[in-house]
Amino acid sequence: MNTQNKRKNLTIISGLIASSILTYGCASVEKESSVANTTDKTPVTLQNYKVAESDFAFGGTVKLGGANKLIHLPVKEFDLNKQVVVRMNQDTVYSGAIVDVSKGATITLPETDGRYMSAQITQNDHYVNDVFIGAGTYELKSDTDSDFVSVSIRTEINMNDPEDIKKVVALQEKIKLDVKGDKVFKQPHYDMEQLEKLRVKLANEALALGSLNNMQGNRGTVDDHLHLLGTAVGWGLLPDTNARYIGYVPEGSDGKGCYKANYKVPPFNEPGFFSLTMYDSEGWMFDKRAILNKNNISFNKDGSFDVNFGECGKDAKNNLPITKGWNFIMRVYEPKLDQLDSFKLPTPIKVK
């Protein structure tokens, strides 16, 4: 990968990291009740880093009220003035819990009428052995010496449609978490300075690679060191088989004029989907029209779709606004990886 392309990829990755941290409520929890009551600090080394970072994430979810019960992050119409991290998405909303599985536990997902809903089960060392999709009741298991696992549910949503928001809220209420045990996760009292130093060191190494690929998955299926890097750069990542992110950053655009490109639909399995989301140079959405997905894309007869970027006229279809330093991410949920590896984004051409 050349330096220019790597720099583009780092722009995209940086935003995805922030979103994963927000999702799991990883604010400082050192003084919260979810932290074990002890004055002895547990050292953090390369050997226990994955568990320490996972304990930190687990503690953040418990702090938000997710001990053996689901919490749903607020679902409401997207507000440009209330973006809390860069490169947020408008594709999914989140529910989560930290679950005691020592005496058995299950998660039941409802029928969604084709809407994407997934339940990611993350182990206490950040491996993801299960991502459940489709209606049904699924058993939650720990394959570490911990009694706890993290449950994270993503539900597809159209943030700009109040009626769709109501439907999603109703669906979330149908998700059932049945926990037989009653233990509440307590975060060990780690040496946070050591944890944070290791996180920065490993995250920087991950960023230098220019890709999040192959950093998450089932135990024994991903390289141990890449998984270590993935734990640092984006705790809570979906495995490659469940999500892929493709970014585009134009060279030297002043944000004026009209650009156009023709896109093929990226390959994915149902009930997966894809979207394009536009950002400014710092990673913020600057216009409510900044997203294209199945809810608003006009397709061509051959199944492809044209995207108009910028000042292309009121009759331009699939028109995304642009600004100086514009860039976008194509998110693909449930990708067909064997086909997606050869999938390339075209370069938009300035037409006026």
C-alpha cells in the first residue's frame, strides 16, 4: 500500500475507532461501583492486555446500567448539532448488556421482516465466537475463565424517518434477555496508566497497517497479534465476515462544483445492507442529506447506481452534498468477502 492510500485509510479508521468506544460506554470508570473495591492495582502487560481492555469495556457498559439487563442507547431523529464522535453512522442503533452466564443465559431476537438485527457476543478477551442474526433464541456461553460475556445488538434504522424510529423502538422492546445468574461484573482495579500507554502503543501500530481487516473473529481463526492490535484500536469490532468498511478521500477538492460516479452494489448476504455516508475533513456530518442507502437510492436498470456529489442541480438523483475536504465511507454489513476483496470504489469525475 503506498503512503498516499495509507493516509486515506487512516482518515477512515480513526473515526471508526471513536464510534466503537462510544458504543460500549468506555468512559472513565475508575471511581464507579463497577470497579472492584481494592487499593491494589493489577499490572497491565502484553500478556493480560486483551482481558484488561475487555474488563474496562465491560465496566463501562455496567456503569450505563447494563448488568444482566439490556440497555438501549437513545433512538431519535439525527441531530447534526449533537454529534459526539467523528464519523458516526446513521445505519444502526445499539443495545447492550454484560451478562452472567455461569448458570445459563439466552438472548431472543424477534422477527424483523427483513430488517438487519445482529447480536454480537464478545468474550472477556475480546474474541467474538458468535454473531447471531435472525429470529430465535440463542444460548450465551463463555469460553474463558470469566463468568461474563458482552452482548451488543445492532438494529438497522432510518434515522431521518420518525415512523421508522418508532418501529425500531418497538422491535427493541421485543428483544428478550433471560439470565439465570445474578452476579454483577466488577472491573478489576487495573493500573490505568499502564493500560492507556499500551493502548496507544498498540493502536498506533494498528493504524500504521492502514486497515482493520483480519483483526477480529472466532478464537483460532485470526492471527493473535492482529487481534491484539484490533483490541486496542477498536474494541467491539465486528468480525470481517459481518462488516467491512471502505473509505474514499478525494485529492485536493475545494468542495465546489459537481462530481459524478457510477457504483455497483457491493456484494452482501441478506439481511445485510450497505450505505454511503458523507463527512467533512474532520469527520463530521455537515448535512442531513449526508447518507445514501436502500431507503433513498435510485437505482439504474442494470442494478448499479449513480451518485452526484455537490452542486449538481435540483433534479440530480442520489445527490450527496460536499464541502472542502469531503470524504465518505461505504459500510457493508454481512459482506460476501470472497467477492468484496476485489470490489473497488470508482473515482468521482468532476462534470461541472
